[in-house]
Amino acid sequence: MNRFAITAAAVLAVFIALPGQPHAQQDSAPILRVDTRLVNVPVNVADEHGVAVSGLTQDDFIVKEDGRSQKIAIFEREASTPLSIVMAVDTSGSVYTQFKTERDAAKRFAEQILRPEDEMDLIGFSYDSQELVSFTSDPRRIDEGIRHLTKGDDTALYDAVYVASERLTESRADATRRRVLVLVTDGGDNTSKKEIGYSKAIAEAQRAGAAIYPIIIVPIMADAGRNVGGEHALIQMAEDTGGKYFYVTEKDDLKTAFAHLSDDLRTQYLLGYYAPRRGLDASFRKISVSLKDPAKSASLALRSRTGYYADAR
């Protein structure tokens, strides 16, 4: 939430500046505080072949909150706004066969995506979550952290999503910053705390304004040991937060998945609007984005976050 303090002295400066006004009156001027919330909505637009579509303008879009149209206050093509990324890497035994490729691909992604205004946090998780590198814009620190990823046993996926989302709430507070959670995992979850679970994990991600990008590693031997339920949960997380999921069936697919993820973040439109004031509460407010032109709407696919919590930042 962005907060602005507007003083009566600023609003009525012409009167306060008049000669003969006692200094004490200026100091005691009442303060009017106005709370506003800029809601950022990164949007990906693709054609029927999945190719990113550029060239759209602000007038092409309609943004609604709980069914009510909102005035777009910020618009940016191919968003270059800063990124805060938490990369959470599954180190459990079920994905360890691709561990070296996992590390190499993650290192390359950090090198390609990070600019001075961006930041990345690295978490390794198995039976618990461990932050290996706090937010940094230096890919060398991420590389060093990746080298310290070590094999674990069980997998607490939802705990990792919750912890990573908490970290994103502590990222830089730039008004137009985009927040991203990258999950490299096979989707298995067998040790998450009962009080966390899917619902609480996804709610925390939505409170952080995070788009979830799962890179789903499929077991090499067909369906042996494959956690289809976990995969479906990851796909739902991506859809609910405006992210995108990628399947990895071969080792080289990891590099391709990270490359597509990087492209996805660089070809977003950024729409921003000021949320209507309806009192401070903890309700979930639904966001929908569409195109005004029926022809474009029929031929193009939009992907964006589905909402936010009113009491979140």
C-alpha cells in the first residue's frame, strides 16, 4: 500500500504564506492522511500459437475489480519494471537425478534475468526450507548459493511456497515492482505442516502479489513414482496467480524452460489501477482483464493474476 500525507498547510499554502501569520499556526496545521493502493496487474497476451503479442495500447484493455471497471493509471508495454524473484529449488531425492542440470539451468537463468534494479532470493527445500541467498542483484551470489544446494529427503512443497511468499512480502517496495516465485520441483508433497496446506500457501502467494512459475520435473521412467495430484496443484497455482507452468521430461528441457520463463517476464504488459476504497478488511478481491475489441478477444489469450487480498501490501 502506498501512503501519502497531505497537510492542510500544503493545500492552503497561499493563506499560510500571508504576512503576519504566526509560525505556530503552520506547525499545528491538521494533517489529512489518504490511503491509496496501487494494484499492479502484469498481463501476458498470446496468439493461437502461443506467440507473445506486442503493439497493444492502454485503450485495448479493460480491467475490472469484483466486476466493476477500473481506470488504468499505469500502462507499460513489454514491462521493464523491476523484478523481485524467489527461486525455490526442490532438492529431495525424487528430483536429485537431474540435480546438476537443475543447478546449471538455474545459474544461467539468474545471469540472464538479473539487472541492477532486480533482485533474487534463493531457497532450497526438501523436508524443510532453507534460504541460501537473501535478495541480491548479483548473479555471482546466486551461483554461489546454488553450489550449496544439497540433497534432502522428503518434500514440503506447500511449506516452501508459504516461506517463499513471505520472503516476497519483504522485497523492495517500489510501486510498480513485479513479484515472481519460481518453483523447480516434481510436485511431490509429503511433509508439509497440516496447518499450511495448499489453500494457505496459495493465499500467502496472493497476499504477496506473486506470480507462480512452476518448472515441473516429470520422472524419467514414465509414470513410475509420478505425483499427478501434485502436478495439478502446481498448475492451479500458476493459473490463479497469473504465472505459467513448464514441463521438463528431458534434462535439456530445463534450459529451455528457464529461457521461456525469462521471455515470459520480458514480454508482459503492466497495467496498474488504484483500488476503490471500501474500508480495510481481509477480503479477496477478484481481478479480471479483457480486451475491448471482440475480434481480438476471440483470437488472443490473456493471462494475469486473478485477485488480491485487501489487507495485503
